[in-house]
Amino acid sequence: MISNKTVKSLIAGLGLSLSAGAFAQTIALDKVVAIVDNDVVMASELQQQMAMISKRLEAQNTELPPQDVLRDQVLEHLIRERLQLQMGQRAGVEISEQEINQATGRMAASGGLNMEQFQQQLWSDGMSMAQFKERLRREMLINRVQKGSVNRRIHVSDQEIDNFLESQEGKFWVSPDYQLGHILISLSAGADEETVDDAKAKAERLYQQLNDGANFKELAIANSNGQMALQGGDLGWRKTSQLPSLLAEAVPNMKKGDVSEPIRSDAGFHILKLYNQRGGEETIVEQSKVRHILVKPSTILSDKEAFEKITHIREELEAGADFNELAKNHSEDIGSMLSGGDLGWSTPGQFVPEFEATMNDIEVGKVSEPFRSQFGWHILKVDERRQQDFTDTVIRNQAANIIRKRRFEEELPNWLQEIRDEAYVEVKLSKIAAN
């Protein structure tokens, strides 16, 4: 079972404070410490966050900065958080209860807890499940705002992908991983011909035994002179660039379960076993040609009303209405509504999880039940399915994601500073400091 300390680290990793009673100093009269556009930061929240961070740093035996430095840092974090939450609210970004429950379930599962045990642990830390979910909702909303805003500033060109794939680093990242076993029959640098012949004969006997079904690990323990002999010759997962060139040349030609013929090097005779492989295989993907209709909740259309509207549209389709016409008249997906909701042929990871799950489960020609995603309420219809070779696409997508993640980390601080500079922020710390 997960320890109390581990649960606290999970909570802290999300920026979730524990109970206010556990850390907050007594405040006779709460005060505003900062005005942030249309919102405020209160002294109680600032002090709670400072106390929580101080406690965490002390537990890590990390020296605390001066109180005024810590206070300024925490307040700046709260100001930027407020700005991002307001951006999300203005853009109509919503986190559904289903998404929050799924994220909560993943956190509990990562610590080996069921939901009842996780809730009990939260209570022991002074936090209710409702408080936890509200803070989690805020963190997820901020994350979504960051991704949506920053990713719009990032463009990865085909030329950049080509350059990355041609680089040594790119070849390393997209190359397959091999899980290998290794036996070495070693030879000294000055070994005479008879010694070499004896070593070769021994390696060939071992190779034959392995082909006859002998246990590789047992033979490695008993015969190998390699560094991992006592671990059954287990080399773990390796890329070819992490192997000597002679072995690297042999591995790509092997299939899962294969044992190599003895390979001669200056160190002696090597025998490899390929236990498993990740990446590098041909990627055949089932594609769906899909159409959808989207109805978005808004300030004038509640989530319940949006659900009722999409349900009514589905009823019209079941009664024989034309999908194209209904999509043109009712869908709020600007990119597809004019083409009758047509999204074309799907590619791996193209759609949000809720959309992909529904698309993959439904029969061709059927209209789905209404389902919720971060964008609103959908119904979809799969017109066709096909098998397509996506090997090159997957490799290029992998490279693009690596480049995009790096750009995101570079661009996020710039974007945060921009929204901070453009906002109206009035700090009133002097009044608090005087207390």
C-alpha cells in the first residue's frame, strides 16, 4: 500500500495544499494582497501557500529563503495562476466531472490505492475529496489553457523534422529499443591460434545448445565472461547506438526470440539473444473516415441544454434526417461544419481520447450516442474503415512531438511573462507586511 508520505508527494506535485488548518497562520481579518484584473488574491491564501511550501522545504532539508523573498515568489505564482484561470473562463474552457474522476482514479491507482483508501488518506491529510477535486480541476484547466495558448505559437516544419531525423540525436530517439541477452567467450589480446579455436568451438557448442532449447540465462551464468554474466547475461533495453558496432550490425536482422551465431570481436566470441523489441516495426493502423456534430455549452446554453440539443439532433438522424445537412445547420465545429461534419481519415492521436474511444467502438454506418469531450457534446458517424501503413507517419510524428515539447518548454515562460505584462495587477503587500 502507498505510504502517507507518497500520497502527500502526489498532492504536492499538483501544487495542492493540504488543509488550511494544518498550515495557515491565524488571520484576524483577511485582506486583499493583490488585484488581478477581475479577481483578487487574499492574504489567507498567500500565507497558506507560504506555510505549505516552507513545510515541504524543511522536510527536504532545504534551506528556506528569506520570508520576503518566499512571499514575493509565492504571490507571483498565485497572480499568474489567477490570470490563466480567467483566460480559461473567458474562453469557455471546462473540465468535466468525468475527466476529474478519471484523473483522480489514475492518481489513486499510481499509488496502489482504491478510491475509498485514497479518500481516507486525503482525510488523514486534512483535505476532503471535494477540496481535492476542485484544486485538481483548477490545475487541469490551467494546463489546458497553457497547451492551447502556447501550442498555437509553435509551428514545426517538415524541414525541421527532416533535419532532426538526419541528426545523430534524431536517429537515437527514433531508433528501436532491443531487450538483449549476451554471452561472451573472452579472449586475451595475444591469444594463440589454438586458444582462439577452442573459444570458437565452445561458442559454437553453446549456440547449438541454445538452438536446441537450452535456457539462455543458465548458460550465460555458467559460461559467459561478460560483465552481466551473473545476471544471466541480461543487457536490458539498448539502442543499437549503445552497442559495439559489430553487435549493432547484427541486432536489426534478428527477430524476437532469435539467437545470433557467434560474433568475433577483439574481446572474443559474442552470442546475443533478442528477447523483445520496441519500435522499428511496420505500423499498420486502422483508419476511420468520420463525421461529427458538435454542440458547445456557453453562457447562453447550459451543459444540460447542450446535451438535450445534441440528443434531439441524434433523434432526427435516427428518424432519417441527412447528417450533412444537420451538421451544416447545427454543428459548432467551424473547421468541419461546412463540409457536413467531415473530418476525413483519422490518424493516430488526432482526436481527444473521448472522441477516439467512441470512434473506435462504433460500427460503420451507425450514429453514436452523445458523448462529452473538452470541446462540448458530440455525436459521430463512421462512414468507412481501412488498414493503412503508418510507419513513416509514426516516426515523423514522434520526431515532431520531441521538437514541439522542447519548443513548448522554451515558449511557456515567454507567454507567461506576456500575459503578466498585459494584465492589470495591483500588489498591496505593504499593508500585510505592516501587520
